Amino acid sequence: MTGKLTQADQYTVIGDGLAVGCLDLGVTGLTSRKLELELSFNHAWRNFPLAARFPQVKADLNRCDILTILNRSPRRRWSRGSWIQNRAWWEPQLPDSYDDAGEVAEDIASVYGISRDQWTSLARPLVERLGDDCVRRQ
């Protein structure tokens, strides 16, 4: 990663990467229930080895940015992945210019140096902590 990323840039990268990780796991939706989503993201972020590279992203009892990240996702101009809220679900999406999550992951890796496996390592504990009632799969 070159240069210092703004908070908005950090939110974009995390939103994109989380979309890639979730799609890799076959996830087509995460609950939109605030408490479950925040607690699960706090858990995943605390154990994400690269969290220190994104100091503007907060995930603790005082502030959890996951809903801000997801809410702003559809409006991001340079996003490589996004999240759309569809009733009770947040759905990971790829832009039309990409064929699959692997292509997005390669693009993110080339710019930020974070691999597909590393994004999946962020998504997996989030998905596992949410459980089957709060995760929709293919």
C-alpha cells in the first residue's frame, strides 16, 4: 500500500475486501441486524492480522464502523466491490466491469498488497460468528 489512506479510502478497501471474502465463502447476504453485525465484525476485526494497516476503521465497544462501511459502499466511485441493502440483508456485489471475485481480488492485491486469502480470513470469522440464521448462502 503506497501513501497514507484517508478514512474514506480505508472504508472503501475494507468494504471491497470483505465483499470478496464473503463471495469466496459462497455468502450472498449478511443480516442487516445492527447488533449481530457489529458484534460479529468486532470479533473478526480484532483477529484480522492486517487491521493495524487501517487505523481509521474502528471495531470496538465505543465505535463500530461496519454499518458505515456498508452504507457508503454503493456510493463509492472507485469501489471494486460493494454492498447493497435488500430488506433484511446486506448483499455483496461486484461491479459489471469484473467477471468474478477472483478478478476483483487480484486488482485489490495489486494496489494494496492484500491477497484473496487474507480477505477470506477477515470474512470467515464474521460469517461464522453470525451463524446460519444471519447468513444467506448460494
